[in-house]
Amino acid sequence: MKLLVVGSVAFDAIETPFGKTDKILGGAATYISIASSILGVKSGIVSVVGGDFPQADLDMLSGRGVNIEGIEIIKEGKTFFWSGKYHNDLNSRDTLVTEVNVLENFDPKIPESMQDAEILLLGNLHPGVQLSVLEKMNNRPKLVILDTMNFWMDSALDILLQMIAKTDVISINDEEARQLSGEYSLVKAAQKIHEMGPQFVIIKKGEHGALLFHDGKIFAIPALPLEEVYDPTGAGDTFAGGFASYLAKKEDFSFETMKSALIVGSAMASFTVEKFGTQRLEEVTEGEMIARIKSFKELTTFQVHV
Ligand code: AMP
């Protein structure tokens, strides 16, 4: 197994200007692993769900080649539930409900079959849980990728900083980078975050693309302008999943390969937003993904003769 994913497997209820859903499948680890399966990369999930979690969703994941041995089922418990409402620009959202349920006392257990993972992708969870996963691995994975959010900066900064110190690649959005570093300029913010530990800093800017910082170098990509945008939920997780899976596939963690991984992650995320929940991502074929990567290339390639 190449990629170990730790994160929520959840129920979401989503409202956007284009519609509303009841409880549907969600969770960071879900989006990440579906993205991996599209690239044909073997991933395994460590998470926890309640007895109310449908077997059909677990079957969908294992049917895609995802190792679900590490998804603990607490029969008498309820699955994590999140509900959010997006504003008209779809760039910002309000959290309406967070029912932590079985995630409250989540004590991740790493199955033996996942101990040899080369890449550890820590999805957005309490940084104490993220740290405990790293400590429970027999050997440190070759690459540790961390996703986090402002909520943990407000509520668990000390332990978050300990986690960041052990991270190789951090993936956060622009506002979070500013909050974490205390710098408005994203270039200065990335420099400060490098000093906290990560050699690679990814700053996501929603519909404005993403930046990758490493060793004084910067790489920038736009987001693909899309005709259909219904629901941005899970776009950040899908991005992280596509990014990590491309690196796993190439078995190379250099800046050059990460540049390509950034494109793959963004191309994947561009599918997620086209329908509610995981629906569109579940339909994506390899051919569609390749076509979208080509569109990215056309969008960003130009010649200038001065
Ligand atoms: P994203 O849109 O990429 O930020 O991720 C959305 C996913 O994160 C949803 O499917 C939620 O189930 C999940 N999520 C939201 N809040 C949390 C939280 N506090 N801990 C873990 N997962 C969460």
C-alpha cells in the first residue's frame, strides 16, 4: 500500500445557491481515497464510523480498491455529521452543524497492512490525533502531508505547531496561512511556515488556484474556469488526494514532480465541484481526467516574443 489516509468518513448535508441535500456521503478521507482510486493508486483509510454508516458506502470504497480495514465501526455510535451552507459566491460557507459523534474519542489504530505506507496524508482532524498516528507508525513514512484549518489554530495551536514541525508538506488556504504566520503577504507567510518545519508549503486560493513554495522557489497554478459549479465541498480534500496520489505513483517527491502533482490535484478537484457530494468524483473516468489535465495545459501555456 502506497498511501495511508487518516481523516473523517462522514455524513454531510449541504446547501448551495443551486440546491440542497439530505445526509449524503462525505468526509475528507472519502474524497481523498476516491481521488486516489481514479489514479489507480492503492490507498488505505484509518477512520471511524458509527453503526448507522451504510455498508453500501463501505462497499463502494472497497470496490474501488481502497483498503478499509482501518475504518473502525462503533456499532452503538453515530457517524460524524457536518452541515454547511455556501454563500452566493461559493467561496465562503457557514458551518450549520457539526456533530462530532464517534470522532470525539477517535483513537486511530493502524492495521499491519498499512504500516509500510510511503506517504501519510493527514486529513483535517484534531492535531493531537494526527500526531498520534505518526507516533504509531513503526517507521516514519517517506513523506508526511498535513491538511489543517483555522479551527485548530484557534483551539489547539500548541499541539498543531508540534504536528507542523513533523510535517514535510502542509496544505492550507490563504486565510489560514495568514492566521498561522501573522503575515499578510503570502510569500512572507510561506517563509514563516517553512521555519515551523515543512519544506513544502501549499497555499490554496479557492477559485483563484494554488501556490507551491519550496526552497525560495514559487510555482503558481490557476483553477480551471468551469461552466458547472454546484458544490465546493470536498474540493480541498480531493486536491490533496490527487496531489498525494500522483507523488505516490511517480515515487518521487522533488519540487518538479510536486508541480505536476499540483496540476493533477487541481484537475481532480475541478470534478468534485460539478455535482453535490462525491457524486461527480465517483463517475470520473481516467480519460476524462487526462482531458482535463490537457485543458489545464492549454490554459496556462503561452509564448511571448518581446
Ligand atoms: P473541504 O470542503 O475540503 O474543506 O472538506 C469538507 C469535508 O470535511 C466534509 O465532507 C466534512 O464531512 C468534513 N469535515 C468538516 N468539518 C470537519 C471536522 N471538524 N473534522 C473532520 N472532518 C470535517
